[in-house]
Amino acid sequence: MSGSSDLYEQSGRRPYASINFITAHDGFTLADLVSYNDKHNEPNGEHNADGERHNLSWNCGVEGETDNQRVGELRACQRRNFMATLLLSVGVPMISGGDELCRTQRGNNNAYCHDSEISWTDWTLTPERIAFLNFTRRLIRLWKDHPVLRRRKFFQGRGIRGADVLDIAWLDPAGAEMTDEMWNAPDVRALGVRLDGDAIQEVNERGERILGDTLLLNLNAGDETIAFVLPPTAPTERWDSLLDTANPCQPGRRLQGGDRYELPGRSMAVLRLNNRNNDLRRADDEGE
């Protein structure tokens, strides 16, 4: 999520050296990643012996197509989780064509040999596909609107120029910084990430300092709902909810530091720190 500085920073490379992707031309599509536990390559004529067996996929309880509403809703949420994680991570996002439309290869993870419906993109805009396409567009707008998600330098994980606030902070559900013990605990499935928009430490093409909103990403990969305690806010600040993968149509809410954000299992939420003073200062800096 922070651009893989462990791979690239020592050689002088930047976050954009990290090409982030969930799926590619080989392997499962995004829709199949959450619909199949096993590959189904029988149509390839090699007795299902071809293709990768270790797909890191989960069918959400039923293998392949199903009319089970609960399974369908879970798969839809998992697709939103994957796409949100991809587009909200530092680096260059790579979306495999058709994933935004829930393209399926019916569990075939090695479909290069087909010129048929198995490998074609179905452009029919069903309600399910429209919903996910609109969600993906919403994520792209979020990515474009917030410079802290498009960093050209790696996070430092410490205060900048003596500031008390870190450019990135990893938080537990209680709102405290993650300890080494929690990082290494095998049962921990929840994490908060605070990205400070005033600590980007970059300039634009005109040499002006880049300032953006501070974002909070809460992730819950467990089964149960977790109440995340929101980080403290100043008297003029509030946390505005921007996105919740469990409830994508939910209207935004305004919360204070110390409030609890109930996040269902297998979902993530994005909140923005709304600071009236910062909004006025930035508008003045931009001459508005």
C-alpha cells in the first residue's frame, strides 16, 4: 500500500516504479478470483493439466456461477475491496481490461488458446456490471482528487520538519500506532492507515508546494464487525466518510475524533479529514 520502498528506494527509484495489480492477462479475472477455488481449464484440451494451480482465490462458499444472494453480495464486496486496495495504494495501478465490467472466463485461468466467449469481453451492461463500473469510476476520481495517493516520493514514517504528525501512520482499531507485537500477531485482521496531506513534501510543475487532504483508510479482513476509533481531531476538524465497500451507496457521514466507525467484516472505508482552516488557507494559496 505504501509503494514498496523496500524493493525500490535503495536504488534511487521512486514509488512509480511499483506497478500494482491484482489480476493480469494470465490467471483468473477479478470476477473469477472471487468465484472459483480451482481452475477449470477442461475446454483447453489438456485435461485441466495446464494453467497455474496456486491461484490465491476464494469462491465465497460456492464454486462458479450461483443464484445465492448472500454469496453474490459477498463476491461483489470482495471485488470492491480488491479494486479499492489497488487504486488507493501508492504506485502505478494496472487494471486488467474487463475487470471493471466483471468479465469472467468461467474459471479458466489459461484462456490464451480460445477465440470464443471464454476469452471475449461481454460489453452487456447488466445492473451488476453498471454498479461495479460506477464504483471503479468513483475510485479513480478519488485517486485523482487526492495528491497523497499519487506520491512521487516514498513515505518516511516519521514527523516532517519537527512536526508531531507522521506522513504515514499505521493504526490499530483502537486508534493507537501498531506495535511490533501486533504486526507479527497471526490473528490480526484489521488495520488503519492515516495519510497526512500536509506532509507530502513535493512541489508541482510551477514549483509550488503540494498540499492535499489527510485521509484515513480502515481495513477489516476479518469476519466480524470492528469498531474503529477515529484519530483525534482539532476543534475545527471532522472526519468525513468518503467510501465504504460494505455499503457503497451509503451517504457520507461526519464524525469527530474518538468516535467509533463500525466497519463490517471483509470491507474497507475511506475518511477525509475536513479542516475548515486548511480549506481557507489552501484557497488563499491558490489565489481563489
